[in-house]
Amino acid sequence: MRALPKSLWAATATPPASYPPLRGHVKADCVIVGGGFTGLSTALHLAERGIDAVLVEANEPGWGASGRNGGQVIPGLKLDPSELRAKYGEERGRRLTTTVGATADLVFDLIARHHIDCDGRRSGWIQGAPGPKGLAQVRRRAEDWLAERADVAVLERGEVEARTGSNAYVGAFLDRRGGTVQPLSYARGLARAAAAAGARIHSDSPALALERVGQYWKLITPAGAVTASHAVLCTNGYSDQLWPGLSETVIPVLSSVVATEPLSDNLRKVILPGREGVSETRRVLNWFSVDGKWRVVFGGRTHQQETDDPRAFGAVVNRLTSAFPILGEPRIEFRWAGYVALTTDHVPHLNELAPNLFAGLGYNGRGVAMSTMMGKLLAERVAGTRAQDIPLPTTTLTRIPFHGWRATGIALAIGWKRLQDRINP
Ligand SMILES: Cc1cc2nc3c(=O)[nH]c(=O)nc-3n(C[C@H](O)[C@H](O)[C@H](O)COP(=O)(O)OP(=O)(O)OC[C@H]3O[C@@H](n4cnc5c(N)ncnc54)[C@H](O)[C@@H]3O)c2cc1C
């Protein structure tokens, strides 16, 4: 079992409950692999329907991206409502818009309903535009969502600066449906809620093999096995070779994060006084928020290796100080990184891999809210809802070509996108 990275979230989360490794051969209606938001939400929604679920996690709940992310609860997808209608047709596009527009509602409802202690705040989400191209994009986005009667707005330059404390943006999209959570505490709270509803959760239980035995799926771990009529794979950017080709359906990209020491009382009045989550329209974007003690949590793309060596975080710190010159030379208390799973079509995938075997993954850096919704949709599929009645279209496994060359491809793509960000912000 691998320890959690030494992140701000690991240092400040609610204590974990203890989930024993799977021992012996057990039976269930559904076996779930992966204890991030996707797997935990699937387990919770199945258990609430009275469906017997066993979840196996190689490490501990929240160990993957779910316990390392920026904690920004972002409604919607990268594609806006009109783009969803263009891609999926009028009827499907509308249903999908309703679903993805409700992802933040689901997160905050679960937090309230299960009394999850995770510093959840519906403080809004801001997407800052660094230049004219970004500004046009946020205006279009706001128009699109306003037509859906969503609680969104455009912020002009002075308003973004007043809310964020940064003058890096010429305008922004404000989505009042969004907010922030302490992500590891949210994952642990979902695990507690799922276990309380009857799901059986096992840490330190890597799934080693998954095979079809008659009408059932048999999943093998080092000290046990689960036989179930249904199986759901929720391993996202940490997918291994358990199901051939699944890891090649997404591009795992490392995202690095730093957290400063708590801000002074004066700076708290300037930097995110309303505690919104902030991201950008840049192609290679930065994102930031403040935690409960007003530490600035700032992340973005840097290196290609997972390390806590401070030298590897120099570029992120430079971007933090150029967004907030007022910070001077900030003291960095925490550094960590995690894998974001990208898809080439910019939408998450609900894959049907084989009869009664599903996978949900590929949130493109917007997974806190969407993976929670994905878990609900996966539970509906397992419970017997037909594919056509689920708003997110079901897909089959499609490998990304030249996946083995992804490190080179990512480096080239990022260099090219950074150049475009400079030329046409
Ligand atoms: C640095 C960073 C910042 C981000 N910021 C944001 C943000 O602010 N807002 C937002 O919406 N999204 C953000 N994201 C994305 C978001 O965190 C993810 O989309 C979301 O957490 C995905 O959850 P998941 O459950 O699908 O995957 P994960 O949380 O990665 O969970 C997968 C789990 O599967 C387990 N696993 C893998 N293989 C096996 C196996 N064989 N057997 C058993 N277990 C296995 C792993 O141990 C892991 O715990 C960020 C991601 C990163 C990395």
C-alpha cells in the first residue's frame, strides 16, 4: 500500500476510518475497483438502492486524484450547452446539459445529507480570461448557461480583481453554483457514508485480475476474491493493466500543486475574500483557491515526474508570484502532484467494456463534481437503467493512438499551447 503524498489535504483532513484488506472469497451484486470520488459515489448510490457492493482500493480511499486535487467544485463540462447539443443532438444534448449543470448540486446535497465534514462552501467558481480570446469565450459561456437559467454572470476586469486579488484577468465567468471542498475530507466522508449505507470497503486491496466465470465477474486481490454479477472500474488516471486498453483511453497528465503558509489578516481581505475557486481560460491553465486557514493553494502543469523536490515546483511558484506580486516571496508549506486524466473529445467516458462491466473516467480536470455524478450514473446502469435512459452516452473502449508516445506528445502539445496562450490569450 502506498502512503498519501505529503499534501496540505493529507495534513488537514478529517481522520480516516479503517477499512480492512479483503480476505477470503466473498459474493456481492457489484464489485467496484478504485476508491476515489467515482468509486465511492458508485458504492454509496448502489448501497442506498439496497444493492450489495464491495469496493476494493489498492491504497486507501482518496489516495488518487480525489485526495490531491484543487477542491474546486465546478459544474458543467469543458463543452458548453450549445456545444453539447451540436455534438449529441437536441434531445440528448439538453438532457446532458441538465445533468452536468446539476453536478455541484449533487456534491453539496451529499455533503449536507451525510453531514460530511469537509469545509464545503458554495462560494462560486471563477474562470478568469487573461486576454481577448478568453474574454470572448467567457461571454459565450455565460450566455449559453444564462439561456439555461443557470446562476452565472460575467465579471468585468475590476470585479475579477476585487474578488481574486489578482490583476491577471481582463474579465471572467462566475458560476455561483460552484464552490470548494477539502477534497480528501470529502472522499473520506463519502467512504463513511457508503459504508454506513452498507457498502463493504477494503483498503490495501489491489485488484490483480478480473475474469468472467459463467454469468459472473470474479475479481482477485492478493488475499481474497469477489464474485459479482456486475463490475465497475473507477481507476481513472491511475488505471493499470487490470482491463486491457482501459489506461490507453485517457491521457494521464501530471498537475503540480503548492500551498503557502496562512495569509496575514490584511492579505485575507485582498486575496479571495469570498473564497471562490479560480481557474483560467488559458490552454495550459493555472488554478487557485484558499483553504480554511487562508493558505493559497495554487496549481498547474510543470514536470513529468512525481516528486516533492522543491526545485521541481519552481515554475508553479513563479506563476503564483506573477499572479500575486503582493505575496512577495511566499513561504511554501506543501508541495504535491497528481494525475489528471484527459480525453481527446473533452468529455468524460462512461464505457461499457463487456456485459455488466462498466468504467467511468476522463474528467479533464473537472472531476470533483462530475465524478460524483458519474458514480450516480454508474449505479443507475448497474441497477438496470438502460443506456439510452442515461444522459451521458455510453461508449465502448477506444484506445488513443500512439499512447506509448504520450510523454513526448504531452511535452510537444504543452509547448505549442503555451505559445498560443502567449500569442492569443
Ligand atoms: C492536482 C490535481 C488537481 C485537480 N483539481 C481539480 C479541481 O480543482 N476540480 C475538479 O473538479 N477536478 C480536479 N481534478 C480532477 C479530479 O481530482 C479527478 O477528476 C477526480 O478526483 C477523479 O476521481 P476518480 O475517483 O475517478 O479517480 P481517482 O481519485 O484517481 O481514484 C482512482 C483510484 O483507483 C485506485 N486504483 C487504481 N488501480 C487499482 C487497482 N488495480 N485495484 C484497486 N485500486 C486501484 C487508485 O489507488 C486510486 O485511489 C484535479 C486533479 C489533480 C490530479
